[in-house]
Amino acid sequence: MNQNKILFYLIFLAACIQSGCSNKLDNYEPPRASLSGAIIDSRTNDTVPMASSIGQGGILNLFQMNYSSTASGAIGSNFLTNGTYKNASIFSGTYKVAPSGPFYADTIIATVNGDTKLDLKVRPWIYVTLKTGNITDTSATFTYSIKSNDAAQQIAQGGAFLNTASVVDVQEFRGVNKGDTRYRKIQPVNGDTTITVVFTGLAPNTTYYIRAGSSTATSSINPQNYYNYSKIYAIKTAGK
């Protein structure tokens, strides 16, 4: 190859790099849209409480639709303890929205354009409520009730959980890192019921966080073993 040809190729390569023709993908804009909202009980219009542990309370799957109206792979967003969600880095476009968790929910088609809000109506499998009782300097008593919201769902167990942090559920409780299960009281149940629980060995003048939960025995509907939960309540033991 003579020097003129070498010079020609070098000039062509430099021009190509400068013009950006080496890779058109480099010019694509990053995802700048977001989708956020809450999981809403279709009967009560209340936000549905979720697990504190990431991934244990359910997930919102987003499938971006292409021009042939089929879907891409799922983009997942975990539900937070308070029943909200947010995916802050997606492309504007049309999505199939498929929530999965301890509830019945429809898959819908939604348009995302910039910062988009979308609350999702669901039907929880089980209702769990909690009432605090006698609080002493070293113990706490409370009562929780569980009630099925669907005859097809067989309630398998109920549980009460206590922690020193506001992150509390079947996998997050006081002593979990030490293998201490005194503050995770789970028991088998059969149908709707009300259970009273006493936690002992607490420190005086200390704030604790408590909640209750329940899961179903219907493995075909709940293979992930999701729990329905009550709200989280803060209590403080007596003492100076």
C-alpha cells in the first residue's frame, strides 16, 4: 500500500470518528421518565401495607410495548413498606403494568410521559389489624386479628413481630442476626381468628416497632409465600 492510500485512510478514519459515525447508539438519550404511585385497596381505598424486607412484599413488573404491541422483558420495582413504589429511570412510552404481591390485581396498559403517577387498585388476600394493649417497663401485649378476603384463600398462619427499628416483618425482627426468634411469634391458624401476644424481656424506656402478618396456604396462588401485614406501630416501654 503506497503512502497516498495510507494517508487517505487515516483522513477518512479521523473524519468518521469526528462525525460520530462509529456508533449511532452513542447518540441515544438515557431514560429520563419515572413511574410512581401506591397500591390501593379497591374496597377501602387505603394504601396496602407491605413487607419491610426488599422483595418480600411484592414487585411491580413493567413491560415496555413495541410497535407490534408485544412486550419486552420486565423492569421490576419493589413495593415499599408503606405500599408505594417508584421507578425513576425508564423511557417514556407505553407499558404493560403487572403488579404481583399478596393481592389480586389486574394487568393494565399505561402511558408513561415524563414523571407519571399511577395508583393501582388491588384486592388483598387477607386483612390484618392490630391493637396495642398493656405496656410495662419490660413487656408489651397486643392483639391482632386476621380475616380472609376471599373464600379461595385458606389462611395458614399468623405472626407478630417486634423490632427496635421501624423495619419489621417476618424476616426483620429483634434478634434476627443472633438467631433469636422470641420476637417473631408465628403460629398455625385455620380461618379467621384473633390472637393475643405478649413480648417479654424488653428494655425499659425504649421505643419498639410492632406489626402483625398472615399468609395463606394456597400455594398455587401464593408460591412466593407473601404475607399480608398490618400497619407498623411504635410503642415505648415504661421506666425512667
